[in-house]
Amino acid sequence: MKNNTYRLNQYISKAGVTSRRKADELIKAGKIKVNGIVKKELGVKVLCSDIVEYAGKSIKIENYKYLILNKPKGFITTLNDEKNRKTVMDLILKACDERLFPVGRLDKNTTGVLLFTNDGYLAQKLTHPKNKIQKTYHVSLNKKIQHIDLIKIHKGFLLEDGKINVDNIEIVNNTNNKEIFITLHSGRNRIVRRIFEFFEYKVLKLDRIMFAGISKKKVSRGNWRFLIKKEIGFLKMK
């Protein structure tokens, strides 16, 4: 920006707090201070040298970082845990100086692709339902899936909280019909497990192999890597 001047909502977003839209809500609610003074007016401009505060803490524009973790089983997706359980943050603790946060969630027993960033705008974009971001999972079941159930899932069906539509579902080759690839854009809690539980299958293993076009290829379980420029550009085009 010219002379390092930013609109306040842009500054908040670039500091990795949240998206610009959410930043406007914080400003209107009187939760942002600039040089010790609460600013409720939208369109306020600030300099990099100004002291901007949110929740009693100074926030600064950060260098954006984008990271993929191949999450192992047994870790919860949260920034911290009162019960001192293992969290995904423990796995990326020394990745960089910037404070990263997970994009979306994976439950404790689900493995695979989990993105991290300090880019609040992109995180909001990738998790908002209207953008229909696709996720692909490798599912291992306790028994062979029946062809009729495969068809029903593919066509869409009703769960207790509404209709569920999948983008694609297919049997993994040479797995005796017990392993499935399923792609969907729903962000509902435990949705993949719930789909198969509805048809009376037990999910033995659930591995997210792709999120928003980013795969865990060449990232071993429990390890991470930074996204390359091409991948970052791909995500920003979503």
C-alpha cells in the first residue's frame, strides 16, 4: 500500500485475525483500538507504525505462511486444550515464527490433510459453505459396501439435519469393496462417518487425502511442509 497505509479492516485481515468482512463487525462492535482509542467507523485508515489492538493485545501485519500437515490419529484440532490432550499445534510448533491456525477441523481419529495459515481472509474463504470447497476421503469400512447403498449415497439422501449430496463416490480397487473414495463439499460435523453410519457401516479408518485440491502426497504421517507458490495461487483462485 502507498506510504504503508491500510484500511483498518484490511490491516486486521492482514494481521491474520479474520476476514475483512468479519473485521468490519469487530470494528462496529467497538472491539478495535488504534493508538489506545476505540475506532467504530468503517473506512478508518492506519499506518504500520500505529498500535492496533484487539482483545487487549497488539496485532501486527504478518508475513503470510501456508502449510500442509499430514495429521496422525490421536491429535485434536484446536489451538490449545484445557485437558492437556495432544493438539495439531504440537506438530507444527517449530514450523515458523508466525502464529498459524488450522483451516477447518479434523476429528481426533481422522487422519490426513490439514491446512494451516495466518491468512484470515483465505481461511474464511476455504471454510465458507457458499464456496463449496471439495474434500476427498479414503474410508475403510468394517464390511463390504452393497451396490444399492453406493447408489443411494451417490444420488443423495436425507440425514436428520437435511439432505446430503456427495460429489463423487467410488470403490478403491482391489479392496474387496471395503474401502471407498468419497468427495464432498459439505462441512457438517462428522459428516463422512455419519453417512456410512446411516447405512449401518462402521468406519474403521478415515483419511482425508485432499482438501481444496491440495493433497498429502510426499508428506508422511505426522509431518508437514510449506505450500509452494503455485499451490498458494491455486487456493486463492477458489
